[in-house]
Amino acid sequence: MESYVQFGLVPHFARLDLILTAAYDAKLHSPHEPTAMKGSDISTDLAATLDCAYSITNYLWTIANPQIVDKDGRQPQGSAKEELEKRCPKT
């Protein structure tokens, strides 16, 4: 689980940090200019961060609640693990 946080989630946060820091620095340098986050698509990075974080918490929840079963009577840990690997790939 630690590797998904370290190599899946943290890189997304690092990219968001770079984008926001650049916008903040630009605003400090030119307070009267409109701040544009040039060369970045923050919505894509934010969505990836949220997807990864959700996948991690969902997988942890399924592990912590082994008595929960899906509509077919199976425990959802397998599908949660697949979702985690898909939505939070380790880079």
C-alpha cells in the first residue's frame, strides 16, 4: 500500500504543487496581471490525484471490512485491488 501512495499518489501532488507554486509566484511578481497557469492542465492532474486517492481509500476500506460482500456474494477486495492498479499506477 505504501508504494501506491509513494509512487502513485505523491507524484500527482508534486505536479499540482509545481503548478500552484508557479501561479502564486507569478501573482506575487505581477499582482495586477491576471494569473494564468500556463503550460498546464490542472484539471487533468487534479482528477488523477482524486482518482488515485479514492482508489487507495476504497481498497483500504474493503480490507478493513472483510464481512462486506458484493451483489454476487463475493468479497470486493479483488475488484478494489484491480481498480487501485488501474486508477493509481505506480510511476
